[in-house]
Amino acid sequence: MPDEVICGKHDEGSLDRCDVVVVDPERVRAVRARLVTAAETERMAAVFKVLADPSRCRLVAAIIEAGELCVCDLAATVDMSESNVSHHLRVLRSHGLVRARRDGKMVFYSPDDAHIRVLLDITREHVLHGPEGTGGGGAA
């Protein structure tokens, strides 16, 4: 009788599935009890979709670094037109990633809350870490 094959033991391509189907009902129940809801995952995915645009990601990073920037300074910082920056800021604001404050004729943008900095910091750390610390980002 051949040796039992352990999930992913012999073939790199088999890492995405188990060779033997064995369900641990207690573990499944415990994880399901703590799992994010479908509605929460929809909202989480929406945030990642907004930040998936490199221009918006860079804008948020600039706002985080400055704490607050007016549209003119923000456009100059990221080397984009003010109209393009304004377009992206509307998207970011509508998803609760930045907030706007008007002061006379100027509009200043800041992160909506501290979570935004944490989200970008952790993502940047992950990207810079890469496989084995190479900074390569890893395979998708």
C-alpha cells in the first residue's frame, strides 16, 4: 500500500487543496462564530478597492505624512493636477478614508481616523517585507 499523501507535501501545486477531505466540526463552528459577516467583508473589500488605485494610495500616504494638506499642496506633493487630485479625494472621502475641512477659500484634507494610518503602515510593512525580506512583495 502506498504511503498516505499529506496535504501539499509532495507537489507545490497541491498547496491550494487537501488530498484528503476531513472536516473538524468543532473547529469549523468555533471559527464561524468569530468570522466577519458578509456585510463586513463587503465593506472591507470596498476599502481595498478604493486603495487599489496607486494614485489614491499615494494621496492617502501624503495626507497621513502631513497630517493635513490643502488640495493645492497635495497636488504639488504627489505631482498631479488639482482636478485629478480633487476627483480622487471625492472617492476617498465618500468611503470614509479622508475628511475635508474648509477654511475660507481653502479646503484641507486629513485622515478620517487613526485606523487609516495603521492600515497603510501595515500594508507598506507587508510589501517591504516581501518573501524572505527581499522587498519583492511576493506572488499573488
